[in-house]
Amino acid sequence: METKQEIKYLLWIVVVFATAFFLPIGNENFWIAIQATFDLVKWYAREHVILCLLPAFFIAGVISVFVSQGSVLRYFGANAKKVLAYTVASVSGTILAVCSCTILPLFSSIYKRGAGLGPAIAFLYSGPAINILAIILTARILGIEMGIARTIGAVLFSVIIGLAMSFIYRKEEQEKKEQQMNIQPPPEKRPLWQTSFHFFILVFILVFANWGRPGSDDNSSIWFYIWNYKWYITGFFSLLLSYSLIKILKIKWQWVVGAIFITLASIIIANIFITDTKIAPLLPMLVGISMLTIITLFDKNEDGENRQWTLSTWDFAKQIMPLLAVGVVVAGFLLGSTHDGQTIPGIIPNEWVQWAVGGNSIFSNLFASVVGAFMYFATLTEVPILQGLIASGMGKGPALALLLAGPSLSLPNMLVIRGVLGTQKTIVYVALVIVMATISGLIYGSLF
């Protein structure tokens, strides 16, 4: 045993030495890739951690603490009716409108609460894939047929991949099914409508705080009005959250009112002292989340649920954040950083990608699926990226393949899924997404 440990140390020393010895510091592409890495890390930290991930962690905490195991088993458990389980899971993205990383704490939470592998995987795929705004944007910018194909493909993918995973691991699922038959969930501590109200208030805060500007210049559309007033809408739901904290979670109203005033003060400070309109909303959001953390941690509720909610949220953050950080760094270095109309190439030149995805061959569709699976796409960014690639010669088949594989997968996403499901199941899941995206791209490319 000691010999193996010593060999492991030796191999690490060799790897580190070889990396240092052959470090290509004289290569311009290397430094551009480094710049792309830091650019993606900075952009991800500004655009996603505070507005996306932190609210998502609290939503996952709600599922873990307030949503009873009985409710999870009823809708997603191994003994749940398949039609109900897969229907709910496959259309979840229309409500959540999240990216491939934001869905992770929610997936992890329902899976650990006893959800069957198939419905949990369907939920994991559909969450980022069936974003209603992204589908509308796809139809308007890339064509109505691409929007329809993406919608049908995403719904079918979530169900078929979930069923395939359930079939492949049917022995494990059968064991889980037998175990869950003997589970007698404790009675609900509060009416289901109260838990649902609290849950969906947090979901709406997440959705509207991250509502992106529509790609169209039509300032009269409903999507533009929502974007234009999104912070007022987010503030309205924040007030409803305050009501929920007082009436449902029974937190002292003095604490909640104090938290509201401190958050309002942070809004005033942000508007006066922060001139960057993208950064300004982060301060009140961060202050609001901090206030929520403090009042729940110090709440003296008899059953300790409110405190446990925040502790559970912290557990999800500890598990997921380090893996996401590693994934974002690696993805930025390899594939570059693309956002806000600018592109900084990674160590793999963009020209290679554009060359490889022309036409409608098996290789071009497979390559688009693989690149899409490993590259990180924030919500809605896949559409302008594809618009540029199509203009550079990308085929319609590979474009659909990338749309079906990209938003639901990414290297950071895979690292976290591995921590929840294990290496083998993660590889099978990723392979299923890539294969199905490739086949869909081939069929679509031959038709259009």
C-alpha cells in the first residue's frame, strides 16, 4: 500500500515537472487562452454566481428541508407513475429557465431525496434545455423550423434519455423501488400549498433576476417589457418572500422588516455609487441573500427547520462550487470565452471548430455534439454563438446538434454530476446526449 502511495507521489512530481519544463510561455496562443480563461472566470463570477447559483442553492435547500420525502417519492420516486414523473420532469425547464450549472443543486436535491434515476435525469436535461425564452429566441433568429426542432428534440430527449438510464440501471432501480415500498413518510408539517408558495416565490426571483434582454430590437414585445421592468418584478416577488418568511416559516416580523430596510439601503447605495448597470444589482442581491442567511441561521424555531434550510444550502454550495470553478477554468482555457458579443479563443482555435462543423456529415454532427457538450453556455448565449457559426459555414444539422447537447451539458456540469451519480452513470448520460444529438442533427440536416 505504501509503495502505491509513493508511486502516486512520484507520478504527480513527474507531471508537475513536465508541465513546468514544457510550459509554452513563448507561444502567443497560450497567452490568449490564459486571457480567455480569466475572462470567462470573471464573467461567470459577475453574471452567474450571485444572481443564479446562490438563489439556486437556496431553492435546493427548500427541496432538501421543506419538501417532504413523500412528495418527492410521489412525483419522482421509483414507484411513481411513469407518465406523471416524466411529464413533470420533461417540462420543468419552461418554469425554471436555468443554465446547465444552475440546475445542478436542484437535481442533486431531488435525487438525494429519493427520486428515481430516470425522472431525475429527465429533470436534469430538461431544466436548461426547454427554456421557453431561449426557444422563442431560437425561432426568431435561427428560423421557425429550428425553434420547433429544438422544442420537440428537447422534450423527447429528456424522456428518452431518462427511460434509457432507468433501463440500463434497472437492477439498481428495482432495488430502490423495493426499498421505497417500505418507506412510510412522516406526515406533512405544513400544507403542501404553503411549501409550494415558498418554493415558487424563490423560483420566480431566480427567473426574473436573470431575465436577459431579447435579441430583437422590437421594444413593444412582452419579452422586452419584462426585461425592462425585471427588477421591479423581482422586488415584488422579494416582498412576497418576506411575507412567506413571516407567515409560513414563522420568522419574527421585526427581523424580516429590518432585513428589508437594510436591503433597500443597499439599493440606494448601489444606484448612487455604482455606475456599471450590470454590477449595481449585484449589491442588493448579495445583501438580500446575506440578510436571509442571517435571519434563518439565528431563528429560534422549535424544529430548527429554518436554520437547517440555510445549512443545507451551504452543503450544496460546498459540494458544487469547487467543481464548477475547476470546470469553468478548464473550459475557458480549452474552448475560450464567448459573451456580450466578444470572443476570445482558447487553446483550440475557433477556426478548427468552424471547419469541422460544415456540411451534414456524421463527423460534423458528432463534433458539434461533443464541443457543445463540453463547452459552457450561459442561458440564451447559445443562439448568438450559433448565429455567428452558421454565418461562418456551419451546417444546420450540426447547429441543431449543438443546441441539443450544449445548453444541458458542460464540463463544469459533468464534474458535479459525477460527484452525485458516479463516474459510470455520468459517462453513460453524456454519451446518450451526444449520440442522440448527433442522430437528431443528421435527420434535421437531411430534411432542411
